[in-house]
Amino acid sequence: MTRYKKWLIGSLVISAVSIALVTGLTFNSETVEALKRIKLEYILAAALLHISSYFIWGMRTRALCKSLGYRINILKMTEIVISSTFLAGITPSSAGGELLRVHGLSRNKIPIGKATAIVVGERLLDAIFIFSCLPFALYILGDILSNYEFDAALLTANILVFVLLVFFIYGVWKPEKVKYVTHMLTGRLAPLFGKKTDAAVSHLMEQIDREIDNFHDSVRVFFSEGKRGLLWGIAYTFIFWIAEFSILILILMGLSRTPSILTAFAAQVLLAVIMVIPATPGASGIAELGAASIFSIFVDSSVLGITVLAWRTLTYHMNLLMGGLMSLKILKDMNVIKKLIGDSAEPPQSA
């Protein structure tokens, strides 16, 4: 818990400093006039659009679960998705969010291996969408490639995602190799914990093998009888990203700006690639400074700072708030259930 608190504080501090830096360097008299004329209805619409993206995300996860033969209520699924955004927002590359969603699915009677396949499948659908759009984004924003720092960040992100994709494909293709590596690592680490753990280690390896088989079988199902669910997952992925990319459009309209939709979408595709770099919790600092650099291509400098502030507030800080509140609700519900189970298990008092 202490580690998560440090990550939360660190991510918020880095984000606040980055936004303050961008806003301070771009704030002038024109910024004041833009704030006086701001159209709050567009900002509210952007916030509602982001909230609706939670339900779209939940429907995508539900479709993938259904393709594997598991049915979960859409409200329960959306609850899992929202709660995961908090941990995703305070861990590098959103890794914590994936783990929490796997845990949430497993608590709804989905084996861990299959739950992992669903969550990894979601990340792959996102990656495929973003990297399919990347060539068009680079074409639209070709001039930005003259920046050396941007080139380096983009290349690093591409290499990282490509390496992860290669490892994933190899793991799906050769599950026995994954088991071999897992057994080798477990065998070498086991002596560090003493000989008395041999039985526990053997049981752990059997459990890992079972979950690897579940994962492999789930991926196979996605591409066979689960094709319909996979197609729905692709459709929901498309709708999700269109909704998320439209938030920036609404923010700029609220500031009385009329940006090119294609340019704004292309900029956010590049930013999504950069934010894959697992350098800071929740990509804090990278997101704000990267957004300021890329958005400056089509956003006036006088409103650049408040544009980045509004965009980051709606797409990141709202996730921390909503995810944190939902996580607290889940913990409270779990405590109530445990209490009810405990009370029902107590024998009646004799008179």
C-alpha cells in the first residue's frame, strides 16, 4: 500500500509540475480572453464522452468473455474496468490496471489463464488499432519528424511494442517453451527458499502449467468458435478510440477553436505511441510535455497550456478519481459480504 501511495503522489506531482511548466510558458493576455469566452457545455460534453468510454470498454471486455463462454453483467464489467483505471494511472505503462482486471475477472469465476488471455487480447486490439493508424498519422504530421527527440521517443516505443508482440506470438505458438522457461526459473529460485518448499514449488508449477494451457486454449478459441466475439471486440475498440480522440476536439471547440479532425486524431495516435514508454507512473510528464509538443502543431500557443490541462484532467485525473472511488466501493462491498458470510457461519446462541 505504501508503494502505491508513493506512485500516486509521484505521478500527481510530475503531472502538476509538467502542466504548470507548459501553462506558465504559454500564458498571456490572449489566454485570459480565451478563458472568458470558454464554452463550458463543450467541456461537459467531453467529460460525458470520456465517461461513456468506460461503458464501451466494458462492452468490449464482455464480448471477449462471452466468446470464451463466460457471461458477466455489463454493469459488473464496467465496474471492473473503472476500478482498474486507478492502478493503471499510477503504474508505468498501465501495467497495474491489467493485473487488476485479470483479478476482477477471476473473481467472477473465469480461470486466471483465460482472464489473462482476455486482458492481453484487449491490449493487442488497442496496439493493432494504434499502429495501423500510425502510417497515416506520420503522413499527416510529416513535418514533426524533423525533431530528433521525438524521433528517438517514437522509435523506442515502436521497438518496445514490437518486442512484446514477438514474445507474445512466440508464447502462443510454443506454450511448451514458455512452460520450460518457467520451470527453469522456478527451479533456480527454489533453493533460495529452502528444501522445505519443494512440495509448494511443485504445486505452483502445476498451477502455472494449467494457467498457461488455459491461456493458450483461450487464444485458440478466439480465432475459431470465438470469432464473433473477437469481431465485436474489434468494433468496440474502434468506437472506444474514436470517442477518446474526440475529447480533444470538444475541448478545442470549447475554447472557440476549430481544429482539423484528421490532424487532431493523427496527433493523438503519435502521443499514444509515445505514452507506451514505461518511464514514469501513468506516463506523467511524458504525456503532458509530449502533448504540448505535438498539439503545438495545430493549437495556438495562447491556449496550448489550458488545452493540455483540460485534456489531461479529463483523460487521466478523472480516471484516478473515478477509479479510486470505484475501488473503494468494491473493497467496501467485499467487507460487507465477508461480514454477512461470517455472521451466517456463526452457530446460534443457546438460550
